[in-house]
Amino acid sequence: MSYSVGEAARLAGVTVRTLHHYDEVGLLTPSGRTAAGYRNYSDADLDRLRRILLYRELDLGLDDIASILADGDANAHLKRQHELLLTRIERLQRMVAAVESELEANTMGIDLTQEEKFELFGDFDPDDYVAEAEQRWGSTDAYRQSQQKMSSFTKEDWKRFMASQEDIGRRLAEAMRAGCAPDGEQAMDLAEEHRQHITRWCYDCTYEIHRGLGEMYVADERFAANYEKLLPGLAEYIRTAINANATRAGA
């Protein structure tokens, strides 16, 4: 099969100008030309274009892409793309974890310098989620209490809060991995520790509120993804443990 520059651009979802530029810089030179001198692209050319566009999606520059493609080994390209995609996934998962911390705490008025925010949260800005938290919980006592508590957090407070939260999540994952029933004593004790963690750092987390959080951990993709990255099925496991703990307390 051969494709005109317009057909190749349409198939790849790019502009003709982009293909002209790739040709001019030697990144993607079409295999043939028509009698009138127009570019003609082969299936192999489009395979190369697909690799180029994926590398561009991964934020690589054209010079870097040219160096990678100079290898010519298709399996090597796939392995390299796989590694780059995993790296991006890991970065996104770290961002999800930061989002979860902020949403769970209903964080408002973070009194940190920009340098401290970058150190704690990377390129995620928790202040961006102020409007969502206010819309969802602004009329609740828990929201007002968390706003009062967490607006005075120091950098060290944030470190301790996040470390404690991550530790509880890790131990819940270990309990699930070890085969502990979600409605068993160990899982319920960890759920209670999680509830008390929220009460200590954020707001008075009643058993009713805690049940609601458990539901959100499963229903909200952002929360679910953060737990699922620790262990598949963990979000559902935590919800069951939270409900079992509340039932044990007669709530």
C-alpha cells in the first residue's frame, strides 16, 4: 500500500505540515515519490510515524526520537516504549496519591511555601482542589473542622500526616495479601486505626462518616486507583473492613 501525504496525515491524526517538517529534518522520509514529485508513504513509513508520535506523546524531542529510531530494532522500540509508559504511569500514580490525601482531608488554606509544596506534592498543587472540596463538603462540620486544623499544618505536620496515612494503607494491603478476612479482627483494627488517624489529623470521623469514606474509596476512581496500585481489590477490602468495624462498634 502507498499513501499520499494527505492520506498519511489523516490516518495518523496529524497535519500535512507536520509530515513535511518530519521529512525536512530527516525524521520520516517517505519511501517514494509520484511522477509529479509528491510524497508517497508506505506501510513501513506509517509504522515509523506511529512510533514517532508515541515518543512525542511521551514528551521526547525530535533529536532524541531520531537517535532511538536509528537502532532499527522493532522489539527494542517496543521495550523502550513500555519502559517509558511505566515511568509515566508511576508518576501519575504519585499524583493520584497526592490528590487522595488532599480530598480525604478536605484541605484548605495550606500554609506552605512553593518550595515546600513541590517537595511534598511534586507538581500537583493541592490548592487546585479547594473548589471541589468546598462544593462537596463546605456545609459540613467536618469541612469546617478540617479547614481549621489543616490550615495551620507545618511542613513537618504534612510529612507526619502523609507518612501515617501511607503506613496504614500499606498494612491493610499486607493483611489482605496474607489472607486476613476483611471482616476479621486484624482488618477491623486497622480500619479503626484509619478512622482515628482521620480524627486526629483532620476532623471528628464518626463511624457514619467513615462508612461514607469507604464507599467513596470504591466509587471514586481517584481513590480506588490509589489503593488498587498497592494491591488489586484493596479498595473493596478496605470498604468491607470499615463497615465491619462500624458494625462491631454498634454504629
